Amino acid sequence: MSYEELERRQAALRSDAATILAELDTSGVFERLGTILPTGSYVSGLMTWPEIDIMLAVGSRFAPADVLDLLRRIVEIPGVVDMHYTDERGSRAPTDAVRDERYHVTIGMERPGTVGPAKGTASAIVSWRIDLSLWLHDDHASVTAWHEELRDSITDDQRRAVLRIKDVWHRTPRYPDEVSGLDIYTAVLDAGVRTPEQFGGWLAERDGRQEP
């Protein structure tokens, strides 16, 4: 896929994502919890597949039973077809820092759209992944701020590299849970990686993960 095609797909994905976010905001499902904060590639403008990262600060007293109540409401949203819930507190947290404890919910949605999940072809129905982080101790607004800074500072050359590498890697089973967008950003911005092949080598050198 050419860079121009990647940019057109990115713009179409971001437009569809904005529509989904507006619908989530007006659904009333989250109104008792606060305002949804988008983050990730939707904010940085580096989308290559139908996925949106969103966050909510729910507070330390939010319990698994409260998550279940939220899931009951989410399942009523038109287009929701699956969900997966993970309790990431204590030893299961993403890091050792208490601030990073969360409940993590992945939501599968099917909805009309213009961009398919893999090849960017027209499709009547597009499968979306919504990554919802319910933070218990910190709102992680700094994560969104980081993506805003990335959006404003990335060079054209770096942008081309990121989109091309993400286009290859998002098709693999390892993405985004084992190999993440952050890995790609780090390789491109800090190590000068510019191709999917170079990225596979960078991963292998860093921690033994091989290219797809």
C-alpha cells in the first residue's frame, strides 16, 4: 500500500472513530462515571486499523461488581458484539506503580464504515476494537498529552515510517497486545527505524521478539 493510500485510510478511520466516540458520549452509558478521554493513535493521527483507545478515571472504590454493571449497559449499545474484561490490579497491573492499576475492557463493535480492518477496501460492515481503561488511581491524562505532542512534533519522514510499519504489524496476532504502537513509535523516533524489516530486527535485538 502506498503512503498516499495509508494517509487516506488513516483519515477515513479517524473520521469513523470520531463518529463512534460521539455516539458513545451521547449513549448515556458512561455519564455516571465522567467524561471519556480518547488517547492513542486517534489522538496522534496515526491510525492504521479500526481501533480506539479510551479512558475513564473511576476512582479506587470502583469494584468488579461496578465493572459488571457497566458491561451490562455497554452490551446494549448498538453494534456491540463481544467484550473481554481483565482485572489488572496488584500483581496483574501493567507496571509496578499503583497509579497504573486498572480494569481493562476490550469491546468488539460491528458498524457501517468505509475502511476494512486489513486492506483498506470498502466494506459494508467494519469490525472495531474499543480498548477501555478504567483507571483507579490516576486519570492518565498525561498519556493523551503525550500523543498530542507526538501529533504536533512528528516529522513527515517519521510519520511515513510509523504508518508503514503499523500497516504490516497490525495484521499479526502479536499486535497490539504483545507488540504495541508504543514499540513502533520508540523504534522510529529514538532508534531511526524506517521499515517493517528494520523494526523486526530492532525487536529481536531488544528482547528476542522476531519479525512476523
